[in-house]
Amino acid sequence: MARINDSYLKLKAGYLFPEIGRRVTEFTSANPQAKVIRLGIGDVTKPLVPAVIKAFHEAVDDMAKSESFHGYGPEQGYGWLIDTIIEKAYKPLGVTLKSNEMFISDGSKCDCANILDIFAISNVVALGDPVYPVYNDTNVMVGRTGEADKNGYYENIVYMPYTADNNFAPGFPSQKVDLIYLCSPNNPTGTVATREQLQGWVDYAIKNEAIILFDAAYEAFITEDDVPHSIYEIEGAKQCAIEFRSFSKTAGFTGVRCGLVVVPEALTGTTANGEKQNLNRLWNRRQSTKFNGVSYPVQKAAAAVYSDEGWQQVQEVIDYYMENARLIREGLTAAGIDCYGGVNAPYIWLKTPEGMTSWDFFDKLLTECHVVGTPGSGFGPSGEGYFRLSAFGERSNVAAAVERIRAKWGK
Ligand code: MLT
């Protein structure tokens, strides 16, 4: 009989967001009259902007004519999209990249998981706590960890607590690590790493010959000056960091699927006998074998994000979500609830009122206020007592949710 991958049995029963969905469905089936407002999973609510839709339609029409039909594209993505992103998204930051250092993909969730293919199982991984669950769970799935302890910490993972006590800026791991996940703007806390903090991580990674896996999926939501949008704004980062970016939140592509990975040519890792190998070459080999590229219409739609029109339209949508974030943050703060994030990220991370556990607050918020959020403990043990509200939603719903929470818990 076929043996299973036993590591899957070490995982907690379900992925966080399906579990939330299950509880919400149970509640709405029993209470069909309830007007439930969903600020849980960070899923966009605004449609694709007109410039993107136009390019998408045109590309679909191209596929209908033999002279402009596209079959398999390059596994790494079309050169015209890569060069546009380098020119429009990286050059203004003072970052120069070569075309062969960027790989277009079907989204950051897959990339963050797939990148593990090119690293040995013996690597020690450090990640945040709380954290985007994909980083943790994919390391469990590949067999890098032991069992979880009673707090939910897996053996062989080094957890770095992100809490109000350390201002959401954990210190360096006390033991040697090989792979370090950093996410800024951070999911779930909505906080950001400063230039100095990122310089500290880059220096640390170079000194310890570690690789930083930098998730910048929310960089487009940064509103403050001098917060880095890319790890490559930091000196030395091309020697030690891989960056992930996504069109999901930036341009409303959660249902379209497009992202990218940057693997600089200078990045190396070692073989079992200590010989240096180029990581860009390994990732290229991995993608060429296991991936056939993102569809032509999707890449055309993604390129349209960077047209003058597209960029302005996308920016208006981002501003709309960030105004939601401001309303949530300021509304709840005025009600006496401690709130973090929401200035450079579409997430507000709050302290649960009355010292409730994250899941108790989730249930009360759902059943008494008909508002859905995400329990902080679902992102890791240090998230206990915290709660995440997403700013992706319609303004009237966001305002109503804030009002319901203030009416119930406001001081
Ligand atoms: C979240 O809510 O944390 C995100 O939507 C999940 C994701 O991007 O996969």
C-alpha cells in the first residue's frame, strides 16, 4: 500500500481560513437573517481596474486569432512583463535587477511554499510568531520539523515573537539559523520593519551565511516615507535575500493569480560537502521542470498595472482600502481598544477587549456583532489575545463593523 507523507499528520487539523469559513457558515445557516460583515481573510473586494480589464480582454481576443495566439510561454514569465516590473517597480527605489533574476508566478502563497524545494531539509528555519501560516505549515509538510508542543511550537523551528512588548521587532535568533522568513509590511500584525532593522537583518544574514526569504506582498500599502518597499533597498541584500511580491493585494488579483520571485544572481548556498552553488540557477531549474508559466492574458493584465492609467487606478483602490484601515484603527482606538498596524498595511492588529482569548473574541464578535475577523492565535501562540481585522471591504460595511464593536466594547 502507498505510504503517505506522515508529516501532514503533524499539522493542526485545518488551515486557518477554512476553519473560520466553517464557523461562519455554521452561524449564517442557523441565522440567515444576520447581516454578517467579513473582515477576516485578506481578500480584496473591489473589481479589477479598467486599464487591467481592457488589457485582459485584448489578450483573450489575441488568443482567438492564429496570428496572435500564444501557447506555452517562458516558464520564467514573458520578458516584456519582467522588464516592465524592473523599470516601474524597482528602478524608482534605486534597485537595479537583471531580467534573469525575476520569475513570474501564480502568486506568493505558492512561491513561499515552493522555494523550499531548493533548500536541504537540514536547514534550520526561523520565522515570526505570529506569522502567515504558510511559512510554518509548509516547513512541517516537507518534514523539516518534529511534532508541535502543547503551545503549538514545532520542534526544529526557531520562533521569533512579534508582540507589543518588543514593538513587533524581534531580536536575532539566539541559535544559528539558515533560512529567515521576514514579512514587511507584516501579515498579520500590519506593522513594518524600518530601514535600520532591515539593515540589521541583512548584516546578520551575511555574517551567519543565512538566506532571508523576504515577503513584500503588501509593499504597495506603505504610506509613510522611508519605509523600505524592497529588501534590495538595503545594502548587501542581493548577497543574502530572495524577495516575493504579489499582484493579489496590490492590484486585486486574488482571483486572477500572479506574483513574482526575485532570486539575485549573486546568491549562493552550499552542497553537503561545502561547495558553493548558485541559487538562481537552482530556482530556474525548479521552475522549468515543475511550472509552465502564468497564462498570457494574466501576464498582459499584470503589465497593464504599470501603465500610467493602470497605476493611477490601482493607487485609487489602494487609497480606498487604506482609508478603511484608518477608520478601523482610529475608530477602535477612540473606543479604548489597543490597535497596531493599519498605517502601512491593510491589517489592524488589536488587543482583544477584556483579556478574552482570540477565539472567544472571534465567537463573540461573530454571534453578537455579526462581524468576522481573524483570531490572532491562529497565526501562532504569540498571537493569543490579539485579533486581526482586514481593511479590504466596502466602506459602509467597515464603518458599520467599527460602530458595532464600539457599541459593544467601547469605553
Ligand atoms: C490573509 O488573509 O492572511 C491572506 O489573504 C492570505 C493569503 O494571502 O493567502
